[in-house]
Amino acid sequence: MQDYIQQLTDGRTRVMREVEGIPVTIYFSEKDDEDILEKVKSMIMDAYAERKLREGKQSNFSPQ
């Protein structure tokens, strides 16, 4: 699966990407909300750091 970005008729943006063989879809709202974007970024980075820790590798990400 390739990256796929689609602008929906209601103003949202849909981003689809395959991550480790699993299709992932993220919907972004019509208007950017910095608070929500920061929370999503934090969740993604926390999951990445957790996976690296599980695999016994050092992550470049350090929580704030």
C-alpha cells in the first residue's frame, strides 16, 4: 500500500499508510487545532519510544 492522502468533501483530510504491514488511517479536521495536533504527536512518539524499549533499543525521543 502506498501513502494515500485525500481531501474529503466535509473539509477533513484522510491520510492512509501501511505501517509494519498494517493499514493505518488518520483523519484530520478541517481546521488545524494545535492542541490536538500536539497530543497526537505525543501519542505517536510515546508509542514509538515504548516499542523501541520493548525491542531493547535506545530511542532518540525523550519525553518532555
